[in-house]
Amino acid sequence: MAESWRDSALRMKGGVIGLARLSAPRGTADIMPQEARRWQELERVARQVFEAYGYGEVRTPIFEYTELFQRGIGEATDVVDKEMYTFRDRADRSLTLRPEGTAGVVRAYLEHRLDGAAQPAKLYYLGPMFRYERPQAGRARQFHQLGAECIGTSDPAADVEMIGMLAGLLRRLGLDGFEVRLNSIGCPRCRPAYVARLREAVASVVEQLCPSCRERYHRSPLRLLDCKRESCQRLTAGVPVLLDALCDECHGHFRQVRQHLDDLEIEYRLWPRLVRGLDYYTKTVFELISPDLGAQDALGGGGRYDGLVETLGGPPTPGVGFAAGMERILLALAKSRPQETASGIDAFVAHHGAEGRRAAVRIAARLRDAGLRVEIDYLNRSLRAQMKQADRQRARAVVIVGEDEAAREAARVRDMETGREQEVPESNLLHVLAQGGN
Ligand code: HAM
């Protein structure tokens, strides 16, 4: 049996280099042209939605100084502690491939003095992120997020704008089975007292929790709430709920968020155990969950981060944002509706004879310059084989140029739907094709 690319790559890993072919690194994927069309469509709709809400695109570097993520996301988070791609450059600086977009966007906000401009700053981004996680369906090491950040307002309507914008985007793409989960995780004024109560409530069962939860108990107790293990969930089932421990300000904020959601008729479920995996959150947190994605079911998530700008060296500035996984959105879309077949081309230029070929190359170039999607044979195929190829590429029309047609500066145009054929002067080809063949 022929050796697969993966096998040969594995063999290479074992040190036998030979002529083995390489595969893409584990947890990464190529996006090939047919799939890339679906990505382009997702990007197009996302940009449209972001622009409609007044967000402008920001493109930050793919790597940043490691310290940005350590300070911004938090040293005790899994992302920073276990999942970063960190390396030293030739000048011995520690750099990290961005595991998420928010920290970089806030850095750019400060670096470009947007804090001194009109508030809030509304920024969106699309692009690759990197986390060293165990790959599985919906979880990759290089994945892509689309996201938005609204920096400089603490208005609860901005929190709801985020949820509404993501829900609207998903709906516009044709996804509607998702669920919005909502929680508030309080602020530095009310959370410490809650965390102390949580620790106390869990103290007697710590030894029975899973090893990660035992570690969380010491390093980031809030995360005890979202352990997926049934045994841990059972042991922590009766612990106090954060929503009951909010200070007046957080409580009032959350009430207004819910009011706005109701006004916009955005359905949501309160999810008291939703805490998110990044340390910068305050008050509102949310996730949009798809029923079609299995274990990695979060299409996107986000929340408020009123302390982040200050943590990164700026003035006290509230902010709120979200990011969604583009692979997961596409996966959910593929599950919820049948794949469309790739769209065809406007014309296939078939030719025979040396003069026919010269004319065909010229004709194809002119039609393409005019904006038509045009293919031409470069493999010296027989006319019959070229017709077959045109069919495979779902050409609307075939432009046929032989020696005779070339001599008359004309071509035969065959409408692939009706099968009708007519001779058309070269000067009139664009006109005829633009009208749809015949
Ligand atoms: P996050 O929840 O870590 O939040 O990631 C957001 C989304 O990115 C997830 O819901 C998921 O769809 C996708 N995602 C995350 N990790 C992976 C992975 N390994 N493979 C595939 N998809 C993945 C953030 O990143 C925050 N920066 C969101 C935010 C923006 N909060 C405020 N502003």
C-alpha cells in the first residue's frame, strides 16, 4: 500500500529523512481554493456586519512581546501557562504568537493614543491565532477568529451590542440553532469575597476533585465552576453562585444588560457557571453555543474587561468585546445546510491548431481584463477533451477557436445550457458572453 503523507512525515520525525514528503504541522490546516470561497464569504458578511455597527478594522501583529499576554490574559490561565507558542528572537527577546486578539488590540489602542480620541473606539479583526492545545474536531493549534472590541464605554448597551452583533452575524450566515449563555462574574470589589466563600465551600472536597481542579483551587478558583468532569460538577453542585454575590453596581449593570436583551428580543439562558478562561473579564460574560459541534461547542464568546486597559499601562478605561472561531462557524454551517457546489466559470476558451491557440490566448486575456471568469486549455488537449473540461468546470459558454476562425478573427460560441452554437466576431465576443452565451 502507498505510504500516506502523514506516515512519511512520521518516518521523518524518527530521523529517516530520505525523500519523504512533509505534512502541515499537527493542529494546522491548509485552506484550499474550494473551501477558501466559504471563508471569503464568511469574511465578507462579517465585515459587512461590523461596518454596519460602526467598527473599523485593525490588523495587529501576529506576534507580540510575551509580557503583553502574561499581563493581559493572566499568568494563571491555561492559555498563558500551557498553550502559548513562545520563542526567543535573535536579539533574545521573548515573543509569543498571539493566542487571542484582545490584548494586542488594547495595546494598539494605547500605542496609537486612541484613548485621547473620541470614545468609544470600535475595532474589529479577523485572523489567525495560535494555541498549543490537543487538536480535535473544532480545536486547532492555528485557528482563526473574527472579533470586535468596544473600548471606552461602560454602557450595558455596548455589552448587548456585542451579543447582538455576533448573533446577527450567525443568523445572516444561515445559522440559527445556537444558544446564548450569559453570566456576570462581578468586579474586583465583589469577586474576592465570593472567591473566598467558594474556596471555603469547596475546601472539604478538594482532595476528591480532578488534578486540574485541585490546581485551580489554589491558582484560579473561579474556574472550578466550569470543569467539564461530571464527578467534579457533582462535588461542586451546591456551591454559592456568583450572581447572588454581586455588588450593587455589578448587579445594576447586569439588570440593564438583561433589559436590553429583552428589548431586542435576543433569547438567552442565564448560565451561572460560565466564567471564561481568560483573567481580564469583569461583569458580563457570554458564549454562543452550537448544538452541532460536539465537545468544542462554543462558536464564540466574550465579555466586559473594565480593568484591562489599566493593567496594560493605560488610564482606567472600560471595554467589552467578543471573538468567534471561524473554523467552528464554518463547521456548524456545513452541518446545518448541504454544501453548495462551487460556482462555475463564465467561459472556457477551447482551441485547435497553432493559430487557433494564439488567438485563444489573446481572447482569454481580453475577456479576463473585462472581468469575466475565463479558463483556457494549457495541456494541448483534443477539442473533445477540452469540451469535457469545460463541462467539469461548469462553464456557461465555450469559445472555440480553430485555424479558420482565427483567420477570420472570429470564434464559435457554444451555450452550454442550450447547446446552441454561433459564430461571433472577436470584437463582439464580450458583448455576446456578457449576455449569457447566445
Ligand atoms: P475565547 O473564548 O478564548 O475568547 O475564544 C473565542 C472563540 O475562539 C471560541 O469560542 C472558539 O470558537 C474559538 N477558539 C478558541 N480556541 C480555539 C482553538 N484552539 N481552535 C479553534 N477555535 C478556537 C477569546 O479569545 C477572547 N479574546 C474573546 C474576547 C474578545 N473577549 C473580549 N473581547
